Amino acid sequence: ATGRLREWKKDQAFQASVRAAQQLARLQAMRAGILQALEVRSNDDITPELLARVPPAAKRQLTDVVRGVHRLSPDSPVVEKAAAIAKEFGLELSD
């Protein structure tokens, strides 16, 4: 087990996937904080009008984190989850 752990620590792709997962966790926490600030109680309460009230600075932060997930590990399954959050908030990801 110790040998496997050493291998993983040296594996750049694995490390990138771990960092992408950490960024996804950050993104999900940011999403939760924004929705809590907007007093959203369930996903069914999320509307385009409500999301329009999200401050531009918060949207920029979300966009930066989503881009970070894509950059760190583009083939990772967490990219789909990050993309779903980006779509939910109507984030513009093209450079």
C-alpha cells in the first residue's frame, strides 16, 4: 500500500485529478454559499431571474474555478459536474 501511495504521488495525471476534484469541491461550496445568500431552499427554486441576481464578481470567481477544473484535468469525470454548475449559472467559458 505504501508503494502504491508513492506511485500516486509521482503520477502527474493522478495529482492533476486530485487537484481538479479539490477545485470542484470549492466550486460546489461557492455554489452553495451563493444559493444560501439568495435564500434558495431547493434546486427546484432556482430560476433564471434568481440567478440574474448573482453579483458579477461571484460569477467571475465561479468561472475561474470552472476553468481551473478544465485546465487541471480535462478528461476527469469532475469536468462534467463543473460544466453543469457553469451551465446552471449561465457562465461564459469561451476565451
